[in-house]
Amino acid sequence: MELAIYEAFREAGIEEAKAKAIHKTIHATINAAIEKTVDLSQLATKSDIEQLRLETKAEIEKTKADIIKWNIGAIIAAAGIAMAIARLFFTAA
């Protein structure tokens, strides 16, 4: 884009030194505006996103293992309770 601006000034008949000066001014103004509006420390890189994805996957796997563990425990407890109730009501005296 910046080269196009420079070339447009040259084609309009503006001398090279002035076209370069205008180009540098526009370039500096655009960069200053970007720095004011974008906080570069808040941008995520590809490696940041990949690390977050891996951490999230690990957390999901941990949660999955916990759910399985608690479900197996609940099933064993329910079976034990059912056996105790059956023994209470169905034992021959």
C-alpha cells in the first residue's frame, strides 16, 4: 500500500524527495495509530493458542478420568446397597 502511495505521488508529478517525505510521514502516522489502538501484549501467537489447546485437552482428559472413577464407585456402591436390601428382605429365616 505504501509503495502504491509513493508511486501515485510520483505519477502525479510530485518530485521524488517530496514523494518520499510524504510517504515516510504517512507510514509513521499509520504506525503510530496502530500502536495506540492495538495492545500487542494482548495478541496471541500460534504457539500461545497451541499451548492453550494442549492445556485444555489435558484438563478434559483429567475430568473424563474423574467422571469415570466416580461413576464406577457409584455403581459399586449402588450394587452393594441393592445386595444389602435383597439380603434383608429375601433371606430365609
